[in-house]
Amino acid sequence: MNMAQANSMKQMGSRMLGCAVERMQWSNKMDLIAYGTDRGEVIIQRLNWQKIVTFPSLGEDIAVRSLSWQLDETVLAVGYSNGRVALLDAEREDQISVLNFEDEIKRVYFSKSIKTSDYRSTYRNRTEHTFDFFLPPLPPLSGIGSATKSPDEQRSFAKGSPCFLVVITVTGKVHLLLLGALRAGQIDIKQHVAHPNDFIVHDVRLNGNFNAVYALVTDGSNLKVLHFHNSVLQEYISPMLHLAVHCANVLETKKYIKYL
């Protein structure tokens, strides 16, 4: 290998931010970078250093623990040390939703997108009317007091790419939320290890068919991979998606009413 090949990677630029960066996540599809600072702020900017939005700290001594972009979307999930998970939209420059858990967040991430055509179901409640039968479409939340964006540019978090939001706490609890709204399942890793007072959860992953969960843990002095098989998510994704959309619409309607 010659010197030119060895030095093929080069620095394109640098910038002093005026604060320590503790977390960073890049959305390569959207060319957006999210930073979690030592002040507990979340800063979103483009690769050309153009700052888009800064979400302030939740309070003193509350730290950002994890960042994750939804695939091909401008939605960012942020996990905090006080057990809060916030869904932020960089495009709308708005907080979409807030989820609160009892324990400190270790990691949050979005699963791969659910290909709905693979999970078509004959499930149908024929007595049910959809929400728009009763309610007219709501004006966009971020349009209240502002006319900078047209309704076509607004997206509910329920209308992005269907996926699971996975929330992992430091105590070993794993929460699965469909569309980031419907709590679809929970695993307490502590109940499945030999040393419940001496274990660490390193990572938890859904498999591609959504019928299994794998957890990498240190159990005492042993490193283990735990395998949880559950066909419920795979078999009932279609009706669950249907319910999750309604759940997300309820959450967004509640937020809309709050700001009226």
C-alpha cells in the first residue's frame, strides 16, 4: 500500500461548538447530524454546518443517553437519563411525542421498516368506522401561529415508515413501541439471567421477521446472547399497525387540543 492509499481518508472540515459533544448520530439519507451535548441539549444541523434547530435541556443534571434517526425520515428519538424518550422532528422543528419510563434510558433505536405488504391480514372489524368518519382533518400542529409550511409538508409521526421504536433501560427492561405510539411488548431481562443483581445489557435487537429478539448481556462473569422467540408480533402486525395509527392520532390530537 502506497502513501496515497494510506492517506485516502481526509478531514473535510471542523468547527468549535462551544460545548462538549457526548453523543452524535448521523442520518446519511437526510445528511443531518444530531449532537447530544454535556448541557443536555440536542443540536441538529446539516453537514455544511448549517444549524437547523436546538432542543433545550430538560433540566439540570439530565443527560442525553442515546440518539437514533428513523430510517429515511427526519424523526429523531432521544433517550434521557431521567427515563424520558422524546420523538423530535427536525423538519417541523418540533417535539412530536414524549414517553416516560421508570428507569434511566440506556439506548433507543428504530427498527428496520416494516414492509406492510408482507403482513397482509384478513383481520377486519366490520362494525368499526375510521377516525376520519367522525373528525375532520386537524390543521398541522406546527402551523398554529405560523404559516411557514403548507399542510402537504407536515407529517404525523404515525405516517412515516412503519417500524418499531425499541427502548432499553439500564435496569434491563426492553420496550417495543409500534410507530413509537403503541406499546406492543416488554421484556424484563432481569428475569432471564442467572445473576439478577450482577448483569449488564449491552444491546437488544429485533430480527428481520419481527418474531425474535436477541439480547447481548453480561451475566455475572459470562457474556451471553439471550434469544426470545415470540410469533405474536409477526402474526398480528397488520391489526397492530391499524391500532397503532389510531393510537398515534389520539396522541397527536391530545397535543393539538393542549395548544388550542
